[in-house]
Amino acid sequence: MRLLITGASGLLGLNLSLLAHNLGYDVVGLVHSHLLQGVPFNIEAVDLLDTRKALALMKDLKPDAIIHCAAIANLHDAEKAPDLTRKLNVEVPGRIAEAAFVWGLPFLHISTDAIFDGKQDAYMENDLPNPLSVYARSKLAGESLVQEANHDALIARVVFYGWSLSGNRSLSEFFYNNLKNQVPHKGFTDTFFSPLYVEDLGEVLIEMIEKELKGVYHVVSPEHLSKYEFGVRIAKKFGFDPDLIEPVKMSKIKREAPRSSNLVLDPGKVQKDLGRKLPSVDSGIDRLYRRWQEGYHQKLQSYSC
């Protein structure tokens, strides 16, 4: 089975591509500005904003399924470039979803927990979104366009952490880098989320495609915690000093892009349809640590051109 994965140099895209390759899939990863070298799967460079050319390439590659990870995911970048963000986060996934429908291919679109405003607990898939930032609004609009273009599409709202190509893309890397270098830093005590370790997430996404699931799913850990507590758990697992993390309230800090304080999602629907519980935060941090021991983080960085 050939999997076509967009955004293959991103945090999720790279880990997912490597995981799928190791599971025996024929993987083709699409990249743009961040080229890769030495990866064990096939790479194609394309500008997704040149949609006609990108879709022609995708069709020629003859995939059996498409996983769309590419996006402007940095909140600050999105605030500074709202037009570009709309093109890449809304228009591009809509066009790819439409093409996948015409081609009769399974299509999985990656969305985000950030589409909610944080005013209630444990959001379910049918709860009303209220995005606060340019990024969050673009991702919700992207969901809508994907659903309009392809009623068979699978949409996964996710939040994740892990090792990345640059070494500084995820919250876990933020804590790891500061703790390792003994740099005092802040951890928010009033922001709550349900993060999955990225390889755990990748395994779930592939299983969802294999089971031919459709519609919207919250693909997150069944456990939630504050970002401060997340940092403390990483510190303890890696043997670093948790006192380097200063507990602060995000509500007291001026932010360039508005953020929700409570992004706890309920993964009950996907757990029911897969017939199993999704991994906990602690098991994910354990896996993050084991991969660090194996030098996985260094291996990922070696793929950077």
C-alpha cells in the first residue's frame, strides 16, 4: 500500500513517514522548503500552493491513501501572514480532499485541538468550536472545506509532542532543551491539554486508515494535565531539575496570538471505534525517553539538508 504524506519534514509528517515505512508501507513524502536527505522513504519536492502542479504530481504517484499533514502550524507565523495561512491551511486541503474523492482514495486531514475556546471541559466531536487565533480559525475553515469537498474524508483533531528535524518544534523539546542546558524557564499552570507522543499518534492514524474510518475524531491522550506538569514529568523522567521550571499563569502573560486555556478533548469516539484505549501521557513520555536513549533525536536531525 502506497501512502502519500504531505508535510513530510514536519514533526508529525517525518515521524509518521518513518513509522509507516517501518511498518512496511510504500511511503512517498512531499516536502517544500525543508528538504530531507538520507531518509529511507521516497521524497518529492513540491509547492502545495501551486495546486495544479501539486495535484498532477500526486496523481502520477498513484497513492492508495493520502495523509495531509502540511500546514502553517506556528501561531505567531499565522498571525503575521493570515492570507498565506488561509491558502495553505484552508484552500490547499480542500483541493486535495476534492481530488482524493474524485480519485477514490482515502483522505486523512490533520486538524487541531486549538479550534475550541477552552470554556468547557473535555470537548467532544459534536461540541461547537470557537477558534480564537488566525491559526485556529484557518484550521476550522480547513475542516469545513474538506468536509464539503469530500464526505468520505477522515479528520483527526490532534495535539502531540516528540522529536523533530530541527530539535525545537515541540513542547517536549522546549522543556528538554532548557532543562538539559540548565536554563530557567516557565511552565503554564492554567493551560490544560491531552497530548499524545507523536509515534503513538502515528500508529493510531494508520490504524484509522486501515479500518476505513470517516468523519471527525479527537485523537488525543485520554489523560490531561497542565503544561507545567507536563514539563515536570519530562524533567523527572530525564533526570533533570524540575525546579528550573517556574510555575506561572498564562492568563498573566501578554501573548501575540490568543490561546485557549483548556484544550482537553475526549477521545472516547476513536477509542470505541478502534476497540482500545489510547496511550497515556506517562507511557508517551516513557517512549520519548527510550527513543532519546537510542539516539533517535540525533538521527532525525541528521536528515536535515
